[in-house]
Amino acid sequence: PNLDQDLKAIDTDYATISTNTITIVKAGHYHIEAEVYQYTENSTQRYVEIQIDGSRVMYSRNGLTTSWTTNYVTYSEYLSATQTIKFALLVNGTDPYVWHQLDSSEYSLATLIFLGA
């Protein structure tokens, strides 16, 4: 997903965002989560994962569901400065949406919270 497209707020003392990559600036414990609205017309797989420095650390999968579904993934870890966070998404089937905004109150989102050093 293009994370900086609808950016609400980020404190660049802690992390920066460039298109689809979050880079940690201040080392410490972080909580990472994503809530993703996904769609396909037929009963197929929907998937979201959190990657730290390119390696999967947590994932969520919904299978054999039709229409709109929500995938939620959460993870907490100590992260060093310069480590990166990415989200990988997949939906297969007919007319798929992997990261979609339904309206102003229901949308896909990613959250990064600094918990402390």
C-alpha cells in the first residue's frame, strides 16, 4: 500500500514514511498494527503481513470468504534505528481490492505506536 498517500500524522523524531516503507528513527519498543478492508467477488484468499527488514514477523489470512472482509494484524517488538517496516497484501479472485477506502469512516489503516525505550 501507498502509506504516505493519506497520511494523518507522523512524528519524524520516531519514524519516517516513504511511499510503502516506514523507517525507524528512534530505537525503542514499537507496536505495529494494520486493519485492511479487502474485497473480491468470489471465495478466495485475502492476506496481510508485517515485514521487518524484509522478513515476515506476523500475518493474517482470511480464506473462502466472499465480498468485503477485514484482516487485522498486530505486532510489538524492540526496533533499532534504520530498521524498516512494510506491509505485504494479497487478494486473488475477481475484482480484487487489497487496500481500499470505503468512505470517510471505514478504511484500511496502519498504525505505529512508540511504547518507550
